[in-house]
Amino acid sequence: PILSIEISLEEKVKRSYKMKLVELNKKEFKEFADKHPQITFHQTEEWANLKKKNGWDSYYIGLKDDKKIVAGALILSKTLPVIKKKMFYSPRGFLIDYNNKEILKEFKEEIKKFAKNKNAIFVKIDPYVEYQEHDNNGNTVEGGYNNKETVENLKNCGYKFFGFNTKQDTLQPRWMHVLEVEGKTEEEIQKDMKQNTRNIIRKNEKSGITTREITKEELPIFKNIMEHTGERRDFIDRPLSYYEVMWDS
């Protein structure tokens, strides 16, 4: 499940800072982000460009210990209606070791100062962290790994945990299934799948079904499939213009 967490900026903080939060240039941020274990396409310049066309500003920030970047994030910013204050959002969370309490606390304090200076009232994150191991049926794996400590560390820093969404009708899914394929053969990958899944794949291959990358001109076909699937599977679809901007980005 994906975490959704935000922190109020009203909390008063009194402490000395050893590290320094700085705005990074795109090249500097990319060199750090590309090597980070929690990197996703949400923490890239391309994603920032996509969101810019949808009304979001962006900042690339890093926490430096001397000259070394120890934590970083792409921060998206948008002015909220009526109150005319900004919200800060770091898609899929910070690029940070959430188990390093010292760095996590330092980053939280520094980003609060940065956000206040930019007229923001809260910072929202949804960390790209595997909360707890589940099987393919969504059942908790007894004795499996969990990262509940991450949630506790964030809560101890003053973040508020809003809980897991319980419905599928959101822009972000509750469940993400990840299949590791690096260094594996096709046969080894299929062994990690259920028998029924393997049978479906083989049946489709025999029927001549293939996969290819479509052109931008074919996006309306893709949009049509997404729209009908969203209605059937109860999730929110995007307008065609969103997919066109995503293609360009």
C-alpha cells in the first residue's frame, strides 16, 4: 500500500542546523536521483515538465552535509484557491533513507523553513516504500518484511499519517505489484507468476497477440481503452489532453 502523509508548518521548531538545504540545478539533482534506490520517474525533470503544463511549479532541493547530498526531492508547488497559499507535494516522497532518523529530522526541519519562505502551508508526500509484504491475493505474509518503522519515524518527526485509501476510485492506486525481471530469463520470470497467468500469456501468444509502442496519433485508441477499463474497474481516468502532454514530456 502507498502511504499518504503530510506535515503542518505551524509547529514551532527551535534547534540548530548542521546541514544545509539548497536548491539544486537539474544536472546536479539528476546525478543524485539516478543513483538513489528510491528513484522513480516521478522524481525526474520529465515529470516536472509534465506537471508544469498542468499548473505546477517545481523545485529541486537537496540536503547537503558539507558538499555531499544526503537527501533530495523534486517538490511540486501549486497555489490553493481562496486562501492563496501554496501546497507542496513531493511525488512518491523524498529520496532519503527513512530509517536514518538524524537526516530525516534535519531534512524535515529544513524543508519546513524552505516551504514557509515560499508561502506554502503544508508539505505532502507519499513515500515509495513497501509498507508490508503481501501475497498475490492481498493477504499479509506471516514473517514477511515490513517497513512500519518508516511510518513511525515520520510520525515522530511531526508528520500526520492519513492512512491507506480503502477504495479504488482514486487517482493513485492502493496496491502496486512489482515483478523483478533484471537478470532473469523469460522462463524464470513466468515461474514467478500464477499458473493461470502463464496459461493466459501462452494462449494469447498462440492467438497472434503482440505488444507494440503506439504513435501519438493513436492515443485516442489508448484513451478509449482506458476510459472503458476505468468504468469497469472503478478508477478515475485522465482526459486525452493529459496523455498527449505526457507523451510529449
